Amino acid sequence: MNAVTPVILGLLSFGPRSGYEIKATVDRSTRFFWAASYGQIYPELSRLEREGLVESEDASNGARRRRVYSLTDAGREALADWLLGRTVTIELRDESLLRLFFADALPREQALMLLEGRRRGHEEYLAVLRAIDERPGEDPPFVDLVLSWGVAFNEWGAQWCSEQLERLSTTASATS
């Protein structure tokens, strides 16, 4: 399975969708921890259909072409195998943290701006996640579980950034 396969199989387990609908669902759900682009989704849908894991039907409406995809039994089995497979250790790739790690190479004011930008990023994600969270009962239980993780993570992230900004400004005051 490539990186986008579980996203597609998982979203189709909720019900049939077009490639456009898959991308729209990704944009308001998994993108916060597992993004997928149109350039990944459409070729993967074609591959999954060739392998018999999904099937599609033409749902065109007039001039607008539209294919709706659904899981086959083999697709459900592949998703279950992936879900029950060995969990890989969490591997965090966070460009913002990488920049902070090397921020001592910048003048202090610019380095603090990186940390402030990260704080704002957490707050922006938090606003989006809270808006999604205000739709009670619309999502399956484990979707809600991951959403609550996202809210908690971004609350903590924003708070941590604020604490570090305060700590660094106190340290700067003491050394000047």
C-alpha cells in the first residue's frame, strides 16, 4: 500500500464517493495528520480499480463527468488487513519544528518570529477543528476520537509555544 491507499479505502468504507468528494473529505478531516492531493488520489483510484479493490460507476450529469467509487469485498479485506497490521512507530516530520531546531542560526528576533508563527498555526488549526467538532453526532465514534486528539494537540501546541515565548523573553531580559 502506498501512502494514500489507506485514506482512499478508509473513506470509501464510509460510503461511495467521487474523487472530488474524497479530496473534499480529506481537506476537512485527515489533512490535519495525513494529507492527499488530487495528483495522488486519481491515479490511486485507477490503480485500486485495476486491482479490484474498488469499483466505479459513471454518475455523470450532463456535460459534467463524474465517477463514483465504492469498496469491493477485496477492498474491505485490504483495509482490514492494513488496520490490523503492525503499527509502525510514530514518525514525526514537522518542518516547523525542524526550523525551530536550527533557529539559533538567526537573529533572536527572527527566531522568536518562527515560534510565534508556530503558535498562530496551532491556533488556526484549533479554530478549524473546533468548527468541525461543533457538528455533534455527524461522525463515527473513532473519527470523533481523532478529532478530539487534534483539538487537544493543538491546544497544547499553542500553550507550549506561548510558554516558550514567555520563557525566551524572560531569558533575553535577564541577559541584556
